[in-house]
Amino acid sequence: MDLSVKIGSLTLKNPVMPASGTFGYELAPLLDINRLGAIVPKSITLSARGGNQTPRICEVDGGMINSIGIQSKGIDQYIAYILPAYRHYEPPLIASISGETIDEFAQLATLLDRQAGVAALELNISCPNLRDNGQAFGMSASATNQLLSSVRQVTDKPLIAKLTPNVTRIQDIADAAECGGADALTVANTFLAMAIDTESRKTRIGNIMGGLSGAAVKPLIVRLIYQVHQATNLPIIGSGGIMNGQDAVEMFLAGATAVQIGTATFVQPNAMTTIIDEIITYLERHRIGAVTDLIGRFELA
């Protein structure tokens, strides 16, 4: 079975990788990291920053809400300690970067462009990365285009724009990212959500709202992948609600080239390797020679 896929100029041996913020090398005793298609550590910021107030995570029906707030020790610590920790693993490392201004994104890309251990950059424009007026970059087509264009000028590494689902027309944002120089798109980040404990009558997240992930959002993500696949020629990395191999295959059929796994890893630490095995089983059962033969190949009911 040929599981290899291409994300821009980057070739992955299989299409399965972690979603940023849900994975660390601490999982090594529980997961064969070398089996993954790529490694995506937690998003990094230019300077150290604290996270949001606690509680930061709560379980809900069909998933969980999180509001971590991109807690970070800064780029210097990332280069000195995080990147070296992954150098003895085989999969290419995709660095997820986050900034509050376009200049911060460009500075991060410039610094990481010099690192041989970084194979690609994922621009997290869909978490609280704020412009001067407080709007997330990924909620504005013009801001997305401007950001991608600026980062494209300082690096030749493949650029992946991580889009937010919290927009009216994700196709417009995808097109803006492609025009700005993106090589691929991650579809998508979490859905803005809220939960209240009815007994205490207090919010279950300290920041009031957070991002909903898990099985409940998968049909929404499949729809977004389909819409983006119709609007752009870029490879799509599907992210949101994948709990097993069938979920991953569903996203391939909708138009995804690769997938990111997040909440499933909290449920089962070796979920990603299990999903790889289940994708192989699916291909064997349907006598399909390459996973790329599934991309966008669904039929009407």
C-alpha cells in the first residue's frame, strides 16, 4: 500500500500527524513516533507568554472544550530545547507558529527558516492571534492574504495556513491564503463553544469560551473540507473529530490529502498509529493501491 502524500514540496510517508497542542515527545513510551507521517509540536510564539486562566479543559458530549491560550516559553527555548528533542525521530517536523502581529509571524518564520530540523511551517492564524483591532487573522481574507504574503517573503519552506471554522465563508479565506503564497491548508481549528455547570451555575471554562473538538465536530469539518477542496487546488490537511481510520478516510473522500489527530490522542495515546493501521486495512479491503486515490472521490447518494 502506498500511503505517501505530498504537502507542497514536502513528502510524507503517510498522511497521519498530530494536531498542534495535542502532542509531545512525552508520548514516546506509549506511541511509536517514527510511524507518524509528520510531527507537529505545540504552537510557538516569539516571546514567552502565560496561558488562559483555569480551568482550561472540560469534557462535553461528543468531545471537549479547551482554552489553553497558546502558553509558550518563547522561540529561543523552542530552538534550544524542543527542536533538539525531536531530531532523533524520523518524521519531518512541521513547526506551528503563532503571533499577535504580522511582524511577529515574519520574525518567527525567519528564525525557523534557519533551522535544518524544521521541514515546514504551519501558520496558526485561527487561534487568538490578534490584529490591532482584535480580530483573528483567519477571520479576514485581506489579513490572511497580507500575512501569508509577508511570511512567504522570508522563507522558502512549505507554508501551511491553519484556518478557522468560525467564519461565514471559509472558501474566501482559503483563496486568500493560496493567493498569498500558502502551499497547503489545515481545515480547521476548533469551533468556538461554551459550557455551564448547572449545579454551580459557573462556566466550565475559566475564559468563559473555548474551542470545541472531538467526534461531535467531524461532520462540520467534512463539510468544510469539501467546500475548500472545491475552491482551491492546495492540499488540505483535515483536522477535527477524527477518532478512527474510517473518520480519516471520510476526510480523504471529501478532499483532504492528510489528517491531523487531536482529541483522539487524549482518549487513547496511541490513537494515531491505530488510525494508520485502520487506513491500511481499508485500502486492502477495497483493493486500493494508494491513499491518494481516495482524495475527493466520493459519489452522490
